[in-house]
Amino acid sequence: MTLKQTVVSLLAVPLIALGLVATATPMQVSAACSAGDKVSGIDEGADCAGSNQQPTGLRATIEIVTRVLLFIIGAVSVIMIIIGGLRYVISNGDSSQVTSAKNTILYAVVGLVIALLAYAIVNFVLQSFIPSGASGGPA
């Protein structure tokens, strides 16, 4: 199995999970859950804990998608750094293999930095232009 096939197979499961997260909508439960209410039972408590405080809408969806993508990119970056380190160790001093291993590590780190900058830009745009439901940010 080549390196490219290994990376593609490692990315398949997270991408499927990302598709499921992106299409899932938060479940709304009609239980009354204010601070003064008494909760009687595990089922009612579980409904109360996960219902009314869940963010919904465009902003929440974008935040979830960007967090999942950042997690996936971080995981792939760590995997590629490990693969590059292993390639560096088993290169036996061959200069072309050493250079290739160093490039793998360098590109993984650069990709991670770019992903973090993209995450920061997305958060800035969300905070600046899309009002949050709870705080009633700028319109």
C-alpha cells in the first residue's frame, strides 16, 4: 500500500463523520428547564441538559464545521509529521530520502499553521458579521 493510499484511507472515516455532523441538526426538546424547576428522573434530566442551551442557526453550524475540520487537519498533520519522522529515521543517510522526509515534515507544519490562521479568520468573520443568538452582537 502506497503512502498516498494510506493517507486517503485515513481521511475517509473523518470525512464521513464530518458529513454526518454537517447534516445533523440539533434536537429540540420541549421540556421546561429553568433554574427553579425540579427535575424528576434521569430521562427528564437528560432532556433538560441537552435541549434549550444548544446553539442553532448558521453561526453554530459554521462553528461546528470549522472545529471538526480543524480537528481533522490537526490529526492529519500529526500523522504526516510522524510519517516524515519515520522516513527520516529509515533513510540510511540517502540525501534524496532525507530531503523528502524533511519536506514532508515542513509541509505538514506549514499546513497546520495555515489551518490555524484560517480558523482564526473564520472566527473573526463570524464575530464581526454574523450576530450570535445569545449576546445579540452587531447586526
